[in-house]
Amino acid sequence: MKVTKRNGNVVLYDDEKIIQSILRANAEVPGEELSEKTAAYIAGAVFARLSAMQEIFSTEDVRRCVCGMLKEKGYPQTAEKYMEYRK
């Protein structure tokens, strides 16, 4: 799966970048414990969900999907921080 960045460059989807972004957002949320294993699961689920639909996505598509997955898994405050962080 490929991601079109804001500057127009197309890069391969990188789980590690998503995992680190999720963990940084979660670090700002007291009371919502999220492990690296959970962040990796969410990043993998995002990849699976998006890659099943098409080959290339925008960073915004990825961001929305990550936030949706965080909310689905019970991390709504982390999802909000992630949205703020990625803007």
C-alpha cells in the first residue's frame, strides 16, 4: 500500500511511523493506557482495512482510519490527540 504525502510524494505505508504517532498521542492522555503491542495491532488493522480497498491513499485517509480504529478499540481520547497531532 502507498500513501500520498501532503507534499505530493508517494511513499510506502510504514507501520512504525503509525505506531510511534499513536504512542506519542497516547502519552498525552492520562488514564488511557495503550501498549506498544496494541499500537502495532491498530497499525496493522489500518493497513489491512485500507489495502483491501485500493492501492494508494492520502495521509488524511490514513489519519481518519487510525482515529476510527482507536475509537473502536476504546481509546477515544487518544484518537482526539492523534487528530490534533497529525494536523
